[in-house]
Amino acid sequence: MATVKKQRVRFDFFQVLQFDKNSDEDTICDISKFLQEINGVKPLENRVKSYFGEPVRMDSIHVEPDHEELTYFHLTRMRDEGIASTTEKTEKLTDLNLSTDDFIAEDANCIFDSKLRVLMLQRNIHSLSQSGLLEYLKLMYSDLHEGKDANISFEPVPDIESVKQALNATKYNQLAVKFASNNVNVLPNMLEKFLGVFKATFDSIGGDSLSLVISIDRGNKSGLKSAEMRSLINDVKNNKSIFSSVLVKGKQGDAPVEIYDLINGKYSVYHTFVASKKVGGDKQKRIHLNPVSVEEEMIRMYVTVDKCRSVVMHNLGITG
């Protein structure tokens, strides 16, 4: 029996900000009316913008019927390069012949919360990133508002639980630390022990920063020493200003390996979708994720089952 193919998808969260010329500060921004402006642009080809030479289009846009504060929208990035196909019976790759108006679609589903001014963005390997989405919105705003600048930006929602999750890991695979070289003399004791004799050479070598990676071989089942790792994680928690980056790879029980960003943690969640269908007997063929199914799951994750909205509010310090 063929194995059902699955796809693990990440969702990132950003607060939408706008530069306020009167106060020289950024304020949270409601883009829901602007999204409806884009929805009024017809036909669809008039919504196409170029991002690094590839067409990008915002397709479906609507307010969620049961959650009026939430606006769903869908973006399609259209690729026409580097596409090839093969079969099980040969190693030969064959170019996929596309006509001039045909593209490979890479899509992303998004939800905007007008009350929190927060964006939930689906991330795929080839889909539009947050910087691509931001560029698209700026280009559309300029078109619809006589060349004016939208002055908007995306600020990642912080993951204030990353240290706690790292401490709860049952196996540690890797530690990656980066800090300014002038902080070498104020490092916590645990890191001083790791550096050992190399610490005395930094002044003579020069340089502005130092990166240190400690990891295990793939076959190592026990991982890095847990007690020592937890002690170091606590040291980092109490001395965050010393470091520019601290990443810990680990896992809890049988869960997949996660990356815990102890300094610049960004709140993200994951969901695994079935990404195949049965074809011809018991074979499974990978298929594109249905945007409607992704939208429904995002709503469940955000406001009902996983209550991501409550986590976002907690991480941003929003009450009520």
C-alpha cells in the first residue's frame, strides 16, 4: 500500500505598521480597506505586479463570514524558469514546455486581523515571502493612490515562549551562538568553558564578531548533554544583551526537530496537510494544496482549535 504524502506548512505572524510623519514613529495599521480596494480592481490581470521578474497576483479576497475582523486573501507567484519533469523509469529530465502565458503557480494564503492589525502568512519554499508580499502591497498602493507611498512595514510577532520550549526539549542536536568580539570578556561561565584556550587569541586575530557551532553526528542518539544545555540556555536568558544570535536545535519526545531562537525568536506555527491522492490502484500522487482547505485550517488554528490569536495577543502584550 502506497504511503500517503504529507506536507508540513509553516505559518508566520506579523504586526502591520505604518510610519507616522507627525510623530516620527511607527503605528499599527489597518489594511483591511486597502485589501478591499484591491478586490475592486478588475479584471484580474490588472492586479499583476512583477517581483524579481516574476508575475505576482492577489486573487481571492473576502471577509470571513463568521469573523468580520478577519480578511482572507490569496496570492499567486507565477514561475516559468527551471521547471523539469521525469518519470520513475528514467533519470532523464525533460523540460516542461510552457506557452508564453502559462506559469507554474506557487501560492500563499493570508489572513489579516483588523482588530490586532496582525497578518498570518503561509510560508512555502517557492511562494511569496513577507518581503515579497510587502513589495506587492506597496506597488498596488502606488497604483491606486496616485503614486503615493504606503509607508507600511511588517514587524514579526515575537515568540516569548522560545526559551521555555528550549528548556523543555528532551534532546539537543545543535547550539549556534554569535556575539560581538568585544563581549568575549563578559560571557557567561558556561560559554567561557566552551571557548577555552581560544578566548585568549581573539584580541590578536581581530574581527568584529564570533560564531560558534556545537553539534552532534547524525547517528548520535543521546544528543548534547541536556543538563549542561539547559544551564547554558538559562545563562543566555539572563544575559540576552551580550548575544546577537543564539539558536538551539532540539526536540520534545517524538516530535520533529525544532529550531529555538533564544534572542530573535519569531512566533510561528506548523500544520501537516495531506498532499496526495490515490491514482491507479494503490499509488499516491502528490497534489497541490487546496487553498480552500488551507483557509479553513488557518481559521481553525487562529481562532478556534489552536487559539493562535490568544498567543499573539499575549506575545504582543495586548489585553481584552
